[in-house]
Amino acid sequence: MASGAYFSSTKVIIVGAGFSGLAMACQLKRQLNCDDFVIYDRDAGFGGTWLANKYPGCGVDIPAAFYSLSFAPNPDFSKFFPKRDEVLKYINNVVSKYDLSRHLVGNTEWIGASWQDDDKTWLVRLRSVATGKEYTRCCNILISAVGVLTNPNPLNVPGVNRFQGDIIHTARWDQSVSLRDKNVIVLGNGASATQLIPAVADDVRSITQFMRSKQYYLPGGSNTNISPFWQTIFRYIPGVLLAIRLFIFLYLETSTPQFNLTKTGAKMRRETAERSERYVKENAPEKYWPLLVADYEVGCKRRVFDHDGYISSLNRANVRLTDDEVIALNERSVSTKSGATYPADVIVLANGFSLSQYDTEVCGRRGRSRQEYWKGAGHIKAYDTIGMSEFPNFFYILGPHSGRGHTSAVLSIQNFTDLIIRVIKPIITGSAVAVEPDKSIERAYNERLQAALNNTVFNNTCRSWYIDPKTGDNWIVYPWSSFYMWWTTHMAGLKGWVYERPHTNKISHSLTFALFLRTLIPTFVVCLAWGVYTYIKDSCCLFVI
């Protein structure tokens, strides 16, 4: 356990040790020279989703140069789309570079927090994963760096306890379970399943993949190796890596207009849909075309880029795809709605996440919980995606409406981390004790955000995890361009934020003029007397001479 765990109070508590927590910790040190912070995570180390996801084939679908922190570029990625082990190695290298290990308290779960208005602090409730012991820590600033895709969906099918094989979620992979010569059932057809199936197809006896909804599969290109020559260039001529990073950013950003409900957007979506259909029909068996050619608006769900040959793997004799619904598990098989039975030794859940990252109770002013706050607002929301009025000194990284469907999540993480750094600087330096969004400006911001979403394909035009099933509102996606995101997080003013100055400063400001007069008048009298004395003395001397 890190030394920070033994202190009852600290300046900043960061919950989460993935990319978001990593970026926040680095920027506290780099930009604010702040070393007084603790990072809590329920896993043992840094990495977040890259520590939790260990399934075969796990990797990045964003080019390597752009899936890294701008202030810590990585010249050592060996593939254009790096796999999990290399990403985790990069994260640990950054941890070492910025000496962050001593700030981490692992195997600790965040179970709640409440704002203390008397002393302007947060009381954060924590629980040891190993012992179940609960305890409380105090901080001035609380930052939720909890990942969006954190808590796996369970398998709610009759017969789970009867099944005699192994059941594994891709985000809770058990590396002790061998798939060799096994009959494997895969539930889901998103990005994880697309990476897993071609990675294990050679080893298994059979794979039967069950899907619920269609995806837009797009060619990802071959996962090109990055040669030692180019690694050397990247390491010793950093401008090259920076230029490539900029090119990738601009290239990915060209897809932004296709999400807008405009003629240009409709044309771009139609071209993407045709490209996806052409890719499927050129590479997959014809019998699967009805399951692989999507019929909803491109972009309202995250597109799946096939870097690993998933579509081609469907040609294998031991790989099957079906939309038949699994309704029950037997001892060594699954039963489906159509009445069919499929052999099963291992069931792999690639069925997504429960999106319960906001279930932890957080209470702001007057004990009001964020669930109550959002219920009153009508939907999950935050100002500039990072904060909420009535919740002083509390911030999100990748909070409501911060997600992107077309570019690197690390880009969003850095932008919103830098905004938080700007907002909390007066707290860190001691010139303010609390900060929160202005309620009226927050309301206007969210009205503008919802209006922008209504002009995009993210407005509940298809079944997507972006949509809150209770309200029908999109609470994930950021509707504007990455250029606008950068401007608002780095250059725009902070007029939407209200600071509370220290009580002593308030008193000193109210007494400043009085104290000034009390100091000035005696000084003026003394100076006047000295001047009169000097004048008389000099006059007398001149008279004598």
C-alpha cells in the first residue's frame, strides 16, 4: 500500500488508475507542481481497462501514435494498432517516469463521498477489496476517473448454475482457462468479440457466436509492424512522431461531418454504409450477409474496424454466426429460442457493460445526491462534461457527454484533464477554497448541448448503449468537433465557474480600505510633522546665514 494511504487528509483524491487517472496525476505534477494526491483503484495496479481486459486479441483500434499522452509520446510501439500488453507497458513506463507508484492505493473500492460545507472538504468512503474493511479519507478536491466501460454485464439466462463449463467475460478473463479443442460459445458481436474470435479460431474445436443487433464492420487494414528503423526515427527525431500524430488527428476528424443530419452528412453516411456492405460481401460467406449488413444510420453506434480478420474468419468451418437467442444453459450446451442446441465447454461473454459507473453515492451541498440532482434535471448531465453545480470541487474525466465515436478517447481525456487543471488551480494555490459551475450557465450549456445532439445521428435513431434506457436521452456523446473541444478546454474563459474565496480573505477584502486608512493617516501625520519641522529648521538656517 502506498504511503499516501496512511494519511487521513490529502489535497486531491483521484478515483481510478486507468488512462484518465494517469493523465490527471501527471498533470497535477507537471502543471501545478502538486504532489499531495492519492489515487485509489479496485485493481492492484495502473492500467484500468488495459489491466482488466486480458482476452486473446485484445488491442487498440486507434493508431499507436495517437493512443498515447501528448506529453509522453511512445516511440516503441511495434504495431500500428498495438495490442494490450504493449499499451500496458507504455502506461507503466509513464508511471515510472512521473513517479506515480507511491501515490497509488490499489485493491480499494470507492463506495461513496459527501461534501462538508463547513470545512470545504470531501469525505470519501472506501473499502478494501481484500478484507472488506471500510474507512474514510478527506480531501479538498475529488476527481472521478472511473472508466465508462468498467462493470461487465452479467449473464441473465436460466441454467447458469447448472452449466458445468467455464463462463468468462472478456473484461474478466481467466487466463488459466484453456480454449484449446473446446466448444466455445461467444455472446456478443462488438469490438471485443471481433478481436477475440480470429485470435482463438485456430485453437478451438468450434466457435458459435450469438449476436443481438447488427454492426457496421469496416476494413481496418493490415496491422502493420513498426520496424526498429522507424522506432529509432521516432525516438531521436521527436518532430516526426508529432507530425504523424497530427496527421492521424486530422484524418480521423474528417469523419466528423458524417454524424450531422445534413446533406453532406447523409452522403458520407451512405458512402460508409456502401463501403461496409462491400467489405462484408467480398470477405464473408453469403449466408451471413443478412446478419452483417446493417440497416440503421451509420455512426449512431460505434463502428467496428476489422483489424484482425474477423469477417474473413467466418469462412472457417469451425466458426458459426447466428442471431438465434440463447434462452437456457444446460450442463454442456446452450438452448436457443428456435429449439436448437449447441455444444458448449466455455461461454465467453462479450455482451458489453452495465454502465453503472455513476451508481456510487455522491452527495453535494445539503446532502443532495447526484441521482437526485439528475432526476430533477431530467437526465444525466454535467457542465463542460466535468462538473456539476451544488457539487463543489468534484470533477469527472470522461464524464457525461464526453465520449467520441470516431477518434481517440485519450484525446478527450487529455482535453478534459487540462480543463480541470485550469479550474482547480486557484484551489491548489490557496487563493480559493471551492469552485462549482454557475447553475444558470450550466443549464444553458446543457440546453445547447441537447440541441446540438438533436442535429446528429446520436439522437436515439438506433439502439445503442449511448442512450439512457430510462429517459431516451444520449448521455455519452460529445456533439461538437475536436477542434471546438480543444478551444473550450484550453483557451476559452472560465466565466461559468464560481469560486469561493477563503473566509480570511473575504474579511481582509472587506477591511482593506479601513486598514489602508488606519495605516495611511498616522503615516501622513508623521510625514507632515517631519516636513513642517524640516521646513522651519531650513528656514531658520537660511535666516541665520
